[in-house]
Amino acid sequence: MRRAIELASNSLFISDPNPRVGCVIVKDGQIISEGWTQLAGGNHAEIHALRDLGERARDADVYVSLEPCSHTGQTGPCTEALIDAGVRRVFMAILDPNPKVCGNGVERLINAGIEVHVGLGMEQAHALNRGFIRRMTGGFPWVRMKLGASLDGRTALKNGQSKWITSQESRDDVQKWRARSSAVVTGIDTVIADNPSLNVRIDNVPRQPLRVVVDSTGRIDPQAKIFSVAGRAIVATCRDSIDGVKEVLTLPAYDDRVDLTALMSALAKLNCNEILIESGARLSGAFIAQGLVDELVIYYSPKLLGDNARGMFEIGNLTSLTDAPRLRVLEMNSIGEDIRIVAAFLRPKS
């Protein structure tokens, strides 16, 4: 199962909006085939693993990181492929949270006389598909925020200069977070100041994330770079249309700005599993203040920019430390000359 979960990571940049799944087929104590979820519309992990086995799959054991699907979508049901192959046992890490599948795949396999076990490697398999699970069970994506800052927590000089606080290695690493994301979200202030593309610049990555600009009043220039690179770009706004912009997502207002909760819900309905926010202090602070961010990825550069430089978040004037959002550090790594910290927000217990 550890190997199946490792193989699932091969789907990190390609399977969206489908989950990342790995599959290992074992017979007589030997691995005879492996597979993982292909580009959306292509083979699921089980089909990928079964592709060349033929009769060799009969009486084999299958280890898969997510419950095999039992319905027909863009591809046929994996349960039927496993039944037709004549496998003996199926070990799965977690049930599929998709209501069309959850438990049905297990039932179908058992009814066909196949021995089924669930729960091996559950925690690792869950971590790989947090966004898919969140979308299927709660109607929201997994929201990750990326920032680059000096050691004293500043993201730009007072005059707005920010290129480049972090190292080239850190900027390359950011590309991987973009590539695994369903959508990259930024604000109109960032687009006006920096004119970013926000696309993935990694060779041989077959899909670009959706790019979303939060622009409540329609200030965006239709000639902005974000519209000129491959992939889909939309503007989330409170207006019905914006001159020169092909695709807008009209949302209700909250304090005269785009309702960010409605935005996350809308992106989930667009089949977005993971969201990466790359924005300035005001929008970043608004996302955090509304409790919409699950995880921070911060690249700290060994520089000091001083008190007058721009901060990371605008979250209002806290008067008590008990009001401060709290996080748990998940990872701390050196990236070039920088330090990358991944931290998850601690939610109050209900």
C-alpha cells in the first residue's frame, strides 16, 4: 500500500479534478503491475495497472489507495474491470467520498466474491486527496495560501518593490504548488501592480490551473498578461460584465467586495479541489479573517526590510493574543537560501 500511495503522487499534476490514486497488483508475493490515475478522461489507476496483464491478473491481490469506482463517468467502472480480471483480494486505503461511489465499490466487489479490506494507509491516502475529499463531503475546496517574505515578515518595500525577495529555487518550487492546484487566485491590486501570468512554467505539465482574479468593481485591463497565456482565466466580480473580458463570475457582495465564501463555493462547483492564493496583504488578510484558508506556504528569505515595508496580512487590529489565528507547523525545509514553512490553521473545536 505504501507503494500504491507513492504511485498516486505521479498523478499530482495531471488527474485534476479526479483524485490521485495509485494501484499495485501482486501475485505469488511479487509485484506484477503498477498504475496511477491518468489525465482526466484517461484511465484510472486500476485500469492503468491491468492494461497488459490479461490472464496473469487472475487470483492476484490488488492494493489501491482509493475505493475503485462503480459508476460510468468519462471511463468505465473500475470494479467491473477488477471483477472481469478475476482478482482474488482488494485492499483499499480509504472509501471514495464521492456519493456516487462511497461504499458501492466495496459492495460490488464483495457481491462478486472478491475479498475486500479497507483502511490500510488511510492517513497518507487522505493527505494526498484533501481537496477532493473536502469538495465531495463539504462543497468547498482545500485552500492553500503562498507568500514570499523577508525574515521580518515583509513582502515588499514601502514603494511596492518586491522582485525578488526570495531565491530562484523558491520561485521554481512555487511552480509545483501551482501545478497541483485546480485554480490560482489573486486580487486586482496584484494584477495592476505586477501584471503576473500566474501560469505553470514546468516542462511537460499537461494542464494549466484555472486563473481567477478577484476584482469587485471591474478595474482589470483586458490586455493583462493573465489573459494572454494558455489556460482559462476568469474574473470574480460583483458586476454582471466587464468590458473586454470574456468570462466573468458574478458573485454577491460582502462589505462592498466579492463574497469570498461564495467564491470558494463557486470554485468547488467548477470542480476545483485545491486552490492556491497568491495575493497582496489586503486580500490575503480577508481570506484569513473569514476563516477560509486551510494552509500557509511561506518562503522566508534571509533579508530584513524594516518597519516601513509592507506586511503579509491585513487582518485588523488585534487587541488580545487569544484572538490571533493559530497554526501548526507541518514542514520546515531549506529551499535554496530560503526557508519554506508549511503550516495548517488550527480550527476552534465546535
